[in-house]
Amino acid sequence: STLLRDVWSTSNGEDWTMVSTAAQWTARKSFGAVSFNKKIWAVGGLSAAGASNAVYSSLDGLSWSEVRAETPHCTAACSPGADDYIWSPRHSMVVLGYVGKLWVIGGVSSGLSEEAAADAAFNHDVWS
């Protein structure tokens, strides 16, 4: 299947308008998307290169900013609250805005599809 970078919007669920054919993030699927603090957020996902933990935001769906670049997740040297502390690359997770924070919950940390991933590849963690 072809991974896309297009963005669409609607005010009624019936009539759709293409906002962009090539958003600034790498083509991906199974990423988290949420509206939070007056921005649209695209979080993680599965690109041709594998699972991701990159974070992008947009005020209008047309222009996207990379908020956090693809980053190897922490090793034992990291501690919660440190600048280099971030959740592992993943897709098929839940992303939501709650009490002034973005939350990433669970997901699949391997590059396998949801259908092919073994139970061991599923994350059971919560990040904010």
C-alpha cells in the first residue's frame, strides 16, 4: 500500500476539502492525531523506515512544524523529566489531550503491522 502525506478537512463530515497533498512530515500510517492547544498534532506512526516517535504540529493543516525530531528512546542513562527522555518509537497508540498535556498511551513498538505484531511488541505504558 502507498503511504500518504495528504491532509483533508470538513465542517460537516460530508463535504471534504484537500488542504495539502504533501504535509512536511514523512508519509506514514497508524499515527496519533489530536487537536490540542489550538493546533493539530501528528505523533509517531509507521513510515517505510519503521516505527517513529517524531512529533509535528500545525495551526492550519497546511504548514507543519517538527516539534520533536525522530529520537532514539531512552536507555538506562535517561531519567523522567530529562530533555532526552522520550517514549519509544511506536504506532497504533492512543494520543489525547487531557489536563493541559498531550498523552501517548500504549501502541506497537516494532515495525510490524498491527496484524503481524506479536504480543511482545505491544507497549503497556503511559506518557505525558
